[in-house]
Amino acid sequence: MWDLIGPRQLPIEVRAVEGRYLVTAKLRGLPPDTPIAVGDEVLSVDGEALADAVHRRWKFFTGSTEAGRTTRVLELAMRGARDSTAVLQVRGADGQTRRVEIARARGPFPAVTEGETWHVLAGNIGYVDLTRLTTDQVDAMFDALMGTQAIVFDMRGYPQGAGWPIASRLDRKGGSAAAIYCHLQVTAFVPSDWAQTELCFEQVLAPTDKPKYLMLGSDAARVEIFAGLGVRVIQLTYNAANQLGDGSVVAENRGLSPFGHEVVDRLNANRIMVDLSHSGEHTCLDAARASRQPSQSITLGAGPWWISRAIRRMRNCAWSRQRAASSGSTSCRLSTRLGMPPRKTSWHTSITP
């Protein structure tokens, strides 16, 4: 697999734009004097047309959308061996092609942030970079852009959780909802008649609300519904707080709520794995102590950027949490995703107290 995608990556961001592969950002780790610019089209990597490199890897990777799949495969297609230098053929804005050499290195590479988080564009149009805008900056941002004709919220990249305070300011006066979700939770084949069954819950969020644990709502008995449909893993939190407990990015770091304890009990009773990836420290420890089902496994997953440090520290998860999660009658499994090879770890590492 590593011969196919390579363990080292390039400190540039390339995206598919209208059928071409364009450099959209320079990342930290790229030497300042590298003759490549945002907007350059990457034609080939190491003598292979980039379109062919993407096509060759396409069948090995999935994505929730074709655009997401393309972005993922595109990044992997430009990877290479350790201590390797990529030879790129690029076409600049002047239409001329040139050869560019860039050393590959261990990522991830933070983006090089240029300019203000928000500013006014030509034509009195506001612009906001959601990858940098934090929740405590939302009010100041709206104050600064109040007089603009429109605001562009740039959602390219990973946001900082500012969506909900933004939603409360964008809602029309007197509006009852900032967002309405109707998510397909489970599509399963019921053994009794092998008919396809779909389970969907709707949630209406007021402008001042924060997203809740849509899957269970306020009814822990829904665990039985999911168990009957074949669900065997349920995650308690995903970074943010919900009615079960705090996620990994919540500063208050509160533990498992009373409702969260009830949910863990029902998960145990139905022999469903409790997934604590992206949970807050206290939520993780509380759930680990509360889970008493001998067959229970608490999985703490993470992204590819920490795999090389999996034994020492997990993403948002200190070693004390890992040991606590693996104590008593509960086992702990570190599950990883493809993206960066481990140095001295196996793909699945068991932790014993």
C-alpha cells in the first residue's frame, strides 16, 4: 500500500478546479524560494500525468462525495518515498510550463495564513475565512462587515466551530429555526422479511441552539432500535458538546452527563461498542469507568497525523485516558486510518493496564 501512496507528502495544497489540478495554497514547510505559485496547474508528478496518477489510485479509496473522494485521492497521488523529491511539471498563469522540484516530508503541514481573517473585497463584499474564525471573534466580524453588500463565508478547510453563533446572526428576525436536519440514520435489511428499512429522525434547531445528539435525541431507548437494525458501534461525541458529554475541543471538559450514563448502560446491555473517539478527557474517563460489559470495547480512533506517535499519545487523548479505558473488564483498541505509516506500531495496538 505504501508503494502506492507513499509515506511522505508535499507542502502544497492542490485541488481539482473545473477539470484542472491547481495549486490552491502553499503550506508551511515549503521553502520560500520554491518557484511555484497559487493558481499554477500541476500537469505531472515524477513523469506521470497527474490525471493518470489519480485514476490509478481511484478504485482503492472512497469518499462521501465525488468531490471529497477526488480531493483525497489527489493528495495521496502526489505522495512518495521517504527522503524523496517530487519533480512537478506545472503551467503558470502565463501559459508557460516549467519544472519544479519539491522535497517531500512528513506532514501534516499547517496552511500559511495570509491577510486578515475577515476583510472587505472589491465591490464592498465581505470575506470571512472560516478555517481561522473562532467563536469569540464572531461578533467583531459582524460589526466590521455590517455595512457590506454581502458576505462570503469561505468553508474550504476545517472550521473552528463558529457556525452556530454565525447562524444566530444570519437568521431572519423572528425566525424559529437556524437549521433543520433530517438525516438518514440507518439503512438496513431486517432479517424477518429481508425488507430494506430506513430510520430517519428530524431535528429542528432554534437560532440560539447548538447541535444535539440527533441519533438518540433525548430517548436512550432508541439504542434498542439501532441494535435491532444491526448497529454495533455508536460514538458518544464528535469534538463538540452534546447531551451525552463534552467533546475533545470543549474547554469546560465536563464529564459524561446523567443521560450519557444511561446511554452507556443501554449500549452495554445491547452489546454495542462504545466509540470514544473525539471525546473530552472527562467524558472518556467517565464512560470507561461506567462501561461494565465484559465484551465491550472502547475504541479511540484518530486521524493519520498522529499514527507515528500512537503509542505515546493519541489525538486529543492523553496516555492516562488510554490506560483508564483499557482497565478492568473493558478492552481498548487503537484504530487508525490510512494516511501515514507507523514507525514501530502495528495497525491495531492493544493496551493493557
